[in-house]
Amino acid sequence: MVQGIPTVSIVLAVYNEEQYIQEAIDSILADYDSSSAAGKYAIEVVAVDDFSTDRTFEMLQAMDYPALRVLKNQAKGKVHAYNLAMSESTGDFVVIFAGDDLFNVDSILPRINPIREQDGPAVSFCALQAFRGARDNPAQRFPLSGGGARAGGAIAMNRAFVNLCTPIPIDMPNEDSWLCLHADFLETFTVDVDVIGLWYRLHEGNSSGYGAADAAQQRNKLLHRSLVYGIFQRKWECEMSGAKQAAIAREVAAHSLARSGNALSILFLSGYPFGRRIRALALSKVFLWRLRVGLGARVSGLVRS
């Protein structure tokens, strides 16, 4: 805390982002300096370059922002980069961000105010607005119905939650699901905030797979990401209630069945929520995922070539 106001650390793991990184950092620090929130909280940005082969690292080093700290990753890998960024951050609150997205600084206070008085682990989830090419070319909002999205960039964490979740296991295929599982399955104060925290850029390199034009590629990425359920279960099962243990076991089973292509067994998986069941079912076959992608493109503009 600086002079009685909270400090917010925005942490980035970046790799070959020269096309987007200037705009991404400007959307935090230039916009903060001119926003009405300036002075109501302090801000720092910790950017860790994951051995980029383009000009990303040099561009970050050249940026003239006192609140920006630029580090080189100590070992190759996105999870290593985020672990380093979070361990080096000093803020009372931490927000994950990506070097190809655009930040909304006006969302910070609505995101941290609901968790400021919590001593234990606490997070807020905000909404994301997907876009393609330019901010004024919107696609789908996450979630469509309002409230907060279960995604890494949507989470504002207090320091107690960061300490609970980190270091993120290095064999983790993705960091955001690891954080979301801690919020949903362990003793954590959570709140949804109906404000757009960032604009999520859709392009072919999205780690979520949503930007890719090829449905099979998307499916493979998401199936790989689903390994997080088993890793989380093995680490925390003894710390969860009976109901939470059963819920995480169903996630592990559903995604294992999806990876093996066993669609019929997913249909009859006892106690699994309908919406989750449909998603796992779609992931079980390439043609089903392609159908889901096609329907989603028509409805939302989220995925399109």
C-alpha cells in the first residue's frame, strides 16, 4: 500500500508480441495517467519476456514508463514467466494480463473494491469483450448474460489468493484454469463484477484456441488445457469438501472421456451439469466441435475466418 491507497500489480507473460505490445502497455499506463482513477490506487506493471525471438523485449525496454518493470524469464515457459512476474510483484492486488490484449483501467476500482476488506484469499471476476482487429470491431462478450468470466484476465486477486495459488505447477498446460479452480473449489471469497475489464484480441495465436480458424486445432488445445483438472485434484483433494471432491472428480472424468472420444459415456455421466456436459460432449469428437464452433460463429461472431 502506498500512502494509504492500494497498489495494483498487472503482470504479463509475453512472447513474440511486437505487433501488439506497445498498444497493450499504453492501454494500461497511458490510459491510467489520464483516467479519473489516477491517485485512487497506485499501479505497477511487471512484464516478463519468455525468450521472444522478435523485438518484444527490446520494445518493452525502450518504453518510458516509471511504473513498468521488464524482466527476462529465467526458464522457458509461460507458467515460469507468470510465476516470476507474480513473485516479483509488490501490489496488494494482482491482475493477469496478456501482451496482445487491451486493458480497461476504469475497471480496476470496481474489481478491487469488493475484495479490499477480505483478509483471506479473495478474487473478483469481471467480464471480457472479445474483438477482432480493432476495439470497435467487437465479437462476443464473456459472459453473455452479465457478471464475470472464468478466465485468467478476468481475475483480480488479493495477495492472500496469490500466495495460495503460487507457484503454479510448471507442468500446468495453462495458468488461468489453475487460478479459477482455486477460486471455485477451495475456501475463497469470490464475487462477480459486471464490468468489462479488458478487450480480448482474437487471432490465430490465442492459447485458448478461440482465435484459430481450424476446429481440430482448437479442440486439441482445449483438451490439453483440461489436464488441469487432474493436476488440481491430486494436489488439493484432501482440502476440499465432499461435494467439491465429487464435482472435481466429475470434471476429471468428463474430460478424460472427451480425450478418448467416448461421447456416449459423457451423456450418461451422473450429476454432471447440463452445460458442462454439452461442452465436454462437443470436445469428444472433431465433427461435434466443428459444429459447435460453426454455430457459435453465426450467433456471436466469436470465431470466424
